[in-house]
Amino acid sequence: MHEIALCQSLLEQAMKAREANPFDRVVRVSLSVGRTSRVQPDALRHAFDLLSRDTFLEGADLRIDRPPGEGFRLVEMEVS
């Protein structure tokens, strides 16, 4: 399931961002996931919930936009 690998990458990006500019927690993560990317939004949500448990990402609102195409990108990460 590549959704787990994608979420691991998101967590790594968040950790790097936190090291560069300390913050308490992530409030919202906004992603753009192309409709033909083969990424399943439900599986992505499940992986995010599992991997964010007991981290500063736990409880963050995961928003997934589904534009046409194959792209996958982190659009925004709101922190507090």
C-alpha cells in the first residue's frame, strides 16, 4: 500500500519544518491528490490516522482535494 509511504513522507516533511521553525502541533494538512494518481483517499486517511498517532500531527484535519490528473502534493500545513 503506497499510501503508507506517502504518509511517511508527509510526516518527515512535517518534522523537518518543525525543526526549522518550532511549533506545537499541526492543525490541518491540505493535499492535492489527482483522480488518476492511483492514491485511494480512504486508504490515505487511514494511513495518516495510524502514522500520526502519538505525534504532533495526531488529530490534524486532513483535507484532500481531487483535481484531474496524476499529481500528489502537499498544498498547506497549518500549525499552532
